[in-house]
Amino acid sequence: MQSAGKDPIEGRDALSVLDGMQELYVAKGKRIVHVDLRTDRPNDDELLSMMLGRSGKLRAPAMRVGKKIVVGFNADLLDATLS
């Protein structure tokens, strides 16, 4: 586990969290974006625009669950992912 406060992932380094992942879920408020990284992977700039906050750091929380990665907070998405 890595602390976003003490050791944030910034800029293009955020793409490294996708290594080995098959699905990306990005929560922005009530909106959830799902990306199948195996069949419909956007280009790196599009992925970064979804994953990074205004500060240029990986949005929190960010967690890997199996072959999925979830970025951002949405209570329903987190409940569904963790159960």
C-alpha cells in the first residue's frame, strides 16, 4: 500500500498503476466511467485526464482489486467493487 499524502504518484507515472490491469473504473462525483483496458484502451493522454486531479497527482482513493483498478470516490462503486 502506498500513501497518496506521503508518496503521491504524479504525472505520467500514474500509468504504471495500470500494469496488469484489465479494467479501470473512474469515479467523478456520481458519474462512473468504465474502461475495458484489454479491448478499448484509450490513449495515454485520455487515461491521464481521467486519473489525475488538478494537482497532477493520481486521484484518491486509488485501489487495485484483482484485475480492476478503481480511481476516485463513489460509495456505490466502492461497495460493489469490495463486496
